Amino acid sequence: MSKLRIRFLAACAIPVLVAAASFAPATPAADAAMRGDLAALKALVLQGANVNTPQGDGMTALHWAADRGDLAMVNLLLQSKAGVKAVTRVGTYTALHIAAKGGHGDVIAALLKAGADANALTETGAAALHFASGAGTTDGVAALLDKGADPNMREREWGQTPLVFAASNNRPQTITLLIKRGADPSIKTKMVNVNDETAQEQAGTRARNEVLIAFEPEKHRDSTKPPTGGADVPVGAMAGRGAAVTGGVTLRMLGFAAIVGDTLPDPNAAAAGRGGRGGPQPKGPFTTKQIQTAIEAGRKVQATALAAKGPVTEVVDTINGGVAGFANTVGGIGGLTPLHHAVRQGSLAAVNALIDGGAKVNTPNSVDNTTPLLLATINGQFDVAMRLIAAGADPNIAAGSGLAPLYATINTMWAPRSRFPQPQAVQNQRTTHIELMEALLKAGAKANVRLTSQFWYFAYNNCGNANCGLENIEGTTPFWRAAYGLDVEAMKLLMKFGADPTLPSFRTPVAAGRGGRGGRGGGGAGGDNPDDPAPAAARGGGGGRGMLPGPGQPAIDPAIDSASKAVPPGIGVFVIHSAAGVGYGNGYAGNAHRHAPDGWMATMRYVVEVLHADVNARDNNGYTAMHHAAARGDNEMILYLVSKGADVKAVARNGRTTVDMANGPVSRITPIPETIALLVKLGGINTHRCASC
């Protein structure tokens, strides 16, 4: 490139750089404060620089000085007429909020003296007292209270009080101060109904998509008819969803029909192939303005749904692809006291301060009756649980699922590798799970309380436990759960306190023709549900994996078909099945099972030789302990069970033999040749029905 051209390009660039610079406001004071350069800031003040000019995000020099906790810089700026009411663009934080969040008590006092509003709120409705309480600055908290800050003020998003902030961050001295100054430890946070919230979010999403579809060229729309001008389309009516999400709210009522030219989609338009249960999906491309319009529509519909709280359509489970099970199981979130928050975090000092300040240890949350003690055991905070027991916590108050602290303790110790991350605080506790279980039992915990329903965080991926191999625990007792975890020490402890080892899990009968969701068996709604006790014909989808032999498959000899011995629907799985490895042959998630190391044989010997369990007992699928041992390839257990009289020829309801369970009974579970050979040698029947081969 010639020197002349370089000079020409440089000359062209100069005006651009100058123009760009002219649009960027100079913020030397804020920049100096951000760097913590007090000398530079003093020089700027002497030069008459405007100390209130904000940076692009609204941060002024005073904000930065407050953030750094630099009292000298704060005083300099206040003397130079820095404004204490300036707020940031995002969050509307004042310098006082930022000082409080940083725990800078001396800066808080200086700002208050200069006229800062102690009750100013951020965009989410939080006050400086919330942040100061969370930061644990007792000087700052006292200064704010002296200026009229409300010790029981709730922030807007979750209704959390300053005491909740202090409890969550383990600030015992702040907790004590707040309670002395009038903070109420019984105030609960806001409760949110998960079904309602999900329905509102999905209403907004559908509204956004419908506006975008109205912008599409006509040939791209699902409808074979031209759009109806000015159609008053109920939100969610596309995809044939029926009633309006908010009890009659329509996009036209919200003013969006006019925006898109009175061409909202025909409510009778077919939505096949455009997103199924989630509603039609826009294809685009769209302009920025069109996207902004659609987003605004979605937000308005969501806000209207939130305000109206009228009837909602069914909630779609966007993870599983079916009707939401998660939202129905969880029910709600929130509704916690400060003690719940401290317990969940394992903040023992905060727990002590709250109890000393009058917090009630048996107050349940607003959602499912979870007490602080139950919450501690669920989250593996065993040290805190011991403190609560000492303070008189009731060990028999259970949540809506029937989950009580005793069961939660053993479940947390051997929590599966499930869909939801499991608390790991249990690994850092001084108190062992055995010590906590004994303390609970001595405090009067009932050993035979059964779960009334599955709890939401004991689930694997998107296929449901029964179809994945992670066992359904409805109806199980702490003893059953200990056996499932191969924890012989816990089993022996529970037996000392009256545990009944004969109680099985529950299993709700499966409706005929229903089966699992989206089964692999082909036509119909049934498919491959290995836990389905219904005949194959009732399940639909003939010939699917895990069903009775289809055409071309070896038939089961009626002489050895012992499935008729299976227990009736309603009975689930007995302790001997949980100790043998129930679930490993039902799905890959069986491998997510966590248990005491090297506990298989010790547990089985205890169950058979001490508890005298029947080695040929059937679970709800007609499986025996031999089936489950075979699915794991546990040859030692197979030989042991045979020595105790186990029937190697047992056949389950779905036609699977013990050999079948070792021969890749479902996809992703590979055959175990050594176990197959052993079982055949012992007299087992090999039907050669490998599903994973």
C-alpha cells in the first residue's frame, strides 16, 4: 500500500474518531473513583470537575467510593456537592445501597448524615437495610434503624425481611441486633405457586409466538385459510389449546391486533407439525421491530395473567414433553421463615441466634409443611439438625409427601445421581447419619412412617423413575430406604427401635391401554413400560421390548411360567428386592443408584438369615431377588440365593426369565455373558430376547 493511500485513510479516520469521542461524555471523576485514585480525584475537584457525571451504567463517583468503602473519598465527594439520590441505570441502586451491600458501616453513616434516604428502594424493592443485614455490618444496620428503616420491611420479589438476609448469610450479631430492634423472626417469605407461575410464563411465550406468526408471510402460516382481519384470538388458542389463558384476555384486547395490521392468526387454524403441545413455533425471519413488538406482547400477557390469576390452561412440562409433573409435585416455592433460611445454609451460629431470639423451631413452611428440622435433614445439614433436636424440634412432623426427618436422613446419605443436583453438605458434617438417626429415634421419631408420594427431587431424567430404573419409593419406610442403600448399620439401628422389615413400597395400578408416555413398543399409548402389570394387548404396541414374546420370539413354556404367582397390583417392592438391586434391569438409571460400598452381600445375608425374608418373594412386576441380582451380574449373590432355595426358573409378569435379566433386558444395558452362562447351568431359561444387542 502506498504512503499516499495510508495518509488518505488516516485522514478519513480522524473525523470518525473525533465524532465518536464527541458522543462519549467525559466522566473523569467517576473514573478516578472507580480506580480508587484519591489524589487524581482531589485534583479534579480543584479543577472544578463535575463529580455527579455518571458513567454509562449510571455509576457516579460517589457510587464507586461507596463500593470501595473509601470513607475519605466519600467525604471529599460529599463536600464537593455529590448527590446522594443518584441511581444506577440497572437496578436503581443509590450509593447507600452499594455501601450497605459492601458492609461499609462508616460510609453508611456518612451518607445518612448527608441526607441519603434510609428507605429508598432498588428496582426489586430492596432497601439498604436488607443489604446491610446480609453483609453483617452491625454499625451500618444500627445507623439505618436510627434513621427510621423498618426492621420488618419486605423486599418486593420474594417478601424477604432484613432478618432473612442476615440469616441466609450467617450474621448472628446482626440477627440479635435486628430482633432487639423489633424484627419478627416468624415472618415468612412470599409463596409462589409453581403451576400458576409456569402457566403465566407459557402464556407469555405463546402470545409472543402468535404475534410473530402474524408477521410471517401468509404461505408460511399453518392455516390454509387467509387470516381473519381483526380476529379476537384468545391467547393460546393457536395449537387448539381452547380457553384463553387468563380467563378471556386476548391479544386484540391488549392492543396488538392493530400493531400487526389486524392480521392475527385464525383461531381455528390447524397447528399440526408446529410445536405440538407447546403451541405453533414461528419460523421467521423477522425484523428487530417485529421481535420487539412480539416480546412486548408476551410481557403484557404474562403481566395480565399474573394480575388476573384467573383460570389457566394446563401447564406444559417443557422438559418432559408432557403435562407438567414437576410443577404438580413441587406445588410451590418460598414461604420460609428466617430459621428455614439459616438451616438450609447450615449456618449454625445464625440458627443459635434465631433460637435465642425466640424463633419457633417447629414452624413449617407455607408450601408443604416442611419444618426447619426436616429441611436440615433434606439438605444434609446434620450438625444443625442435632441443634434443632436439642431445642425441642418435633421429629415426626412430615411434609405433604409423608417425608419425615428420619427418612430424609437416610435418603440424603445415599441420595441417587438423579435429575436434580443433590446436596453434598453431608460430606462436611461432624455428625454422622447414624448418630443423627439415633438422636431422632431417641427423640421419639416413628420408625415405620411411610411416604405417601414420591418427592420431586428423587427422579431421573425425563422418562419417569419406573421406566428408567431408579426405583419408585412411594410407600417406603426408613428401613426400606436403608436396605436400598445397603446400609446394614442403619437397618440394625432401626430394628432396635421397632422397624417393620416386611413393609413394601406402594405401586399404583397402571390403567389399561395407558402404559408409559411415548413408549418404545410402537402403536398405541402403552409401549415399553416394564412396570406395567397390564397384559401386552391392553398396553398397545405389540411386540415392544420388555413385553411378552411377539412373533418370531421364543415362547415361554407354560410349565415354567410362574408369573401367576406375582403379587396383585398395589404391592410394590419388598426389602429383599431393594437389597438385591431392584431397578438395574428396568433401565439405565439403575446405575445412578448410590449405596454403601461393598454392601450387597452383607445386606442380603442380613435380610435372609436374620430377618428370614422369602428368597422367592415377588415384587409388583413378578421379579424375584434372583432377577435383580442377575440384572447386575452378581454371580456371588445368585449362588447364595440358590443355596437358600431361590427358584432360578422364575418368570416375571412380562415374560422375562432370570437369564433374560442378564441378557440386556432394555436398551443401553449390555449382556453379561458370565452370568448368562451361570444361570443356564443352574437351570435358567434363555429366551434370547436381548433388547440391547
